[in-house]
Amino acid sequence: MNKIFKSMMAMTIAAFTFTACEDVPEPYNNPYDSFNSGEEVTIDPAGSGTVEDPYNVAAALKLINELGADVNSDKIYVKGYISDLGKGIDATYLNAQFTIADDKNGTNSLLVYRSNYLNDQKFTSTDQLKAGDEVIMCGSVVNYKGDTPEFTTGTYIYSHNGTTSDSGNTSGDNGDGKGTIDSPYNVTAALAAGSGTGVFVKGYIVGSIDGKATTDAKFSAETATVSNILVAASADETDITKCMPVQLPTGDVRSSLNLVDNAGNYKKEVTLYGNIEKYFSVTGIKSVTYAILNGTEIGTKPESGNTPSGEAKGSGTQADPWNVVAAINAINSGALPDEAFVKGIIVQLDKFNSTYGSITYWISDSKDGSTKLQVYSGLNLNKEQFTALENLAIGDEVVVAGKLKDYNGTPEFDKNNYLVSHSNGSNSGNTNTTGTLDNPLTASQAYDAVAAMEKGVTSEADYYVKGKISSIKFTFSAQYGTATFNISDDGATGGKEFIAYSCYYFGNQPWVEGNTQVQVGDEVIVCGKVVNYNGNTPEFASKKNYLVKLNSQTAASRRK
């Protein structure tokens, strides 16, 4: 009897396994089917979307459905479990793409697109997340192109398995301290601030980095000269995500802080004066000119938390804008107009906010960025929205208009500022660096723009390119659903031809029998990611582009 029972159980399991396999027609992992237990589970919407009472995933999906297609929500908090790692942590960009759900079986799935880690910082390794981790996400949600509910670009992990942090330009002092000489940030607060020029940070020396990445960090006193030290809020900290790398300058400050020259400094309290900015792809401290170690002052003590170096120029008007030094001087004096005009060079790009179409970046009077002014949540020319971080580039010369302020020791343009001119010399209109549906790039413009990109790096932004098909390598086929062809401004060959490589049909869908076929001479608009293939072939990235217009034929595009 026992043998018969076991045999029947084995047959039942085998039958179940066979049936389950038949239910998976796709040759890849679908993130929305992960951890399927085989039982239907219903979890109702709950939460209010705040950090104290985050939404569950069901509530976030309900909100997304109410918003409609391509409408970004305000910043919300959502709690869930990582049900599928998906693309995981990108080793190049150090952000992550994964799926969260209301339970570990994948109930109510929501895609998280290009998220940062705690404190809105980059990940430091590719193994920091795993399926089943509990997270609270912070960011904007959207029903992208009407068919993909997701946390969009600009999202970060607020809590990971109970470890919490926060970031952003919010009111208050971001924790202990204000970044001033009388009230320095502690390291936790400095990490939360994320950026700042000429600020004071207080912490403990806990280790060093003598390599090219935070993975080279060592939490011990070194026996050889190091280039960078690590500081943290606690003297016993060994979690790299809670530390700040410090770039040691030459001179007295370097020799006095170096762990080897002063072995007794290890785990000692230190106050540093410098700039909070990206270092080793995370928030660190650079341009240190003054420090207090064990009560001893090192370097030149600044008069205040924001003392710029260089000659002040300009009067702050549109006809005669301030330079960055003059703008910071005005902020320090408190004598500020309702609207000021400042001219500078972009030296750092922080983030693109897709909800408001704004970019946060930094400008300086020189490309070395020794004295910087933050442009917080800035808009484009004519107060229009940006479409991607790539709309601006380091080295561009700009004039910015808006309200200046001192934000907890950081000189900045407050939100609602906008560009008056860009590096191309224009004082009106849009720079149109990626093209739009209504104003696409020409084939030759796209060729020049992508030829200047780094070899083999696919753009994050979608480009719109218009031209005439000059040659066809592969017409559309039902087998592959894509076509490969060249476009030029006038349909001629031999010039600046841009390649639409493995291009999908309308709506980012595979071509099927009965759809219109492409021909040489057809006028098209193609949308998608671009890449400088092998460093010498500007083109649309394979299977990441699609037709938007074919002669007079158009269709609504959506992302799969």
C-alpha cells in the first residue's frame, strides 16, 4: 500500500511539473511571474505612501492605474519584497533594475527601473541585492507608455532589510549639523545632503581606499602610503555604504591625515572642510583645504562655510550676469535680488527628475570646479522641461536665472530656475540634443552626436531621428520581426548615414505579414536608444529602436 501511494504521488508531481512547463511559452524569465506558488493570492491596497506609512505594491499599482499612461506621480514610498532580480545591478552605471511584490511569491508585481541604493547613492558592487530582500522604495511611479507600471528613473532604496536612510534637498539640516564651522555635518547627515560646496563634515577615520573603487576599501591601519581615507559617523564602522571616501590633497593636510604618517590617527575624530561630491561613484569629500584632528588645526581656516576663491565679476543682471564667485559672495552677504543671472561652466551633472523635467547640476567659473554653485532642479531654455540628463553636458557654458539661496551651507539656485543661454550661443529655443517626435534630429545631426559618444555605451535617453532610407540590409521579416536599414538626410548614400539596426515596427512591436514593408526612398522617423558601435559606427542599438513614422503612416508607440 505504501509503494502504491508513493507511485501515485510521483505521477501527480510529474503531471504537475509537465503542466507547469506548458504554461511558460516565453524563452526568458518574465519578472511578473516570479516566485509563483501556484495558488491565487489576493492582497488589498494599503498604506498612505509616506515614509511612516508606505504603500504596499497593490496600492502603488492602484495609484498608477488612476494616473493614466505616462503620468508620473509625486514622490511616494512603497514597501515590498524583491521577487525577481531581473537585470540586477549594472556593473557600469551601478544602478539596479528589478521587480518588487507584496510577498515573496510575486503577488502584485511592480518594476523598479534604474534605482540607486541607500541615500540615493550608486551601488558599490553587483551582489548587494538578492531575491526575497525587503525594501522600501522612494520615487515616482508611472504607467510607462500605457503598458508598464514602474518606479521610474530617479528612484532609490530608502530601506533595505531594515537599514534605512534618506536623501534629497529637503528642509532642516538632514540630521545632526548644518555643514557650518559652528555646526558641522556628521557623516550620516553629509551622506544625506549628497552635495555641497565649502562645508564642514565631522567624523572618524576608519580606513582607506588605495585603488580604483570602493571595493578596494580596507578597514584597518595601512602599512603603505594611501591616497584616500575613509570617514564615518562611528569609529567602528565597517559598512562601506555608511562611509565617505576623502580625497587627500597635497601639502600639510595630506601629510597630517595620512594613516601611515600618523598611525595614531586611525579611528580618531576629524573635522574636514571641503566639497561634498561624487568620488569613487559615491558621495565623498574632495578639495579638502582645512581639517581639525585631535584638536589640532591643519591648513588655512576659512572665514565661513562658503568662501569662494577667485575674482568676482558681473552685476547679476541678464545683460551682465554674475560669475560663480560673485554669486556665492552675494549669497554669503544675504543681499540677494528676487531673480539673479549667473554665468558658468557645467562641471557636474547629478540627476534628471522625470516628474518635473528638471536637472540638478553644478556650475563653476573654470572646468576644474574649484568653486561651485549648485543649480537645483533647473529647467531648460524658455522654462521648458528637459527630456533626459543628456540634454546637458559637462563643459557646456550656461547662463542660469532664478532665486539664489544658502541651503544649509550649500550655495545654490533654488528650484524653478531656468536656462537663459546654453553653450551653443542660443538665447532662445531648445538645444534639442536628442530630438523629439515633433522636432526630430536629422540623420546627419544624429550621426555627429552619436559619433562623439563613448565607444559601446548605449544611451539611457531615446533619440528621435528623421531621414530617408538610403539602403536596406534586411527588410522586415515575420521570423525576426525587425529590419536593418540606413537613413540619410536626402536618401543618398556615401555621406553621414545613420543605421537603424534591428529596428522594430510601429508601437515597438515585431513586424508581421500584412504590415507595410520599407523601401529605399521612404521617409521615416525612428525612435530608440543609440550607441557608437565599436567607436566608429553611429547607430540605433539593436532591438532598442522602432518606427514612429513611415511616409504618412504613424502609430502610437509603446515600450514592451
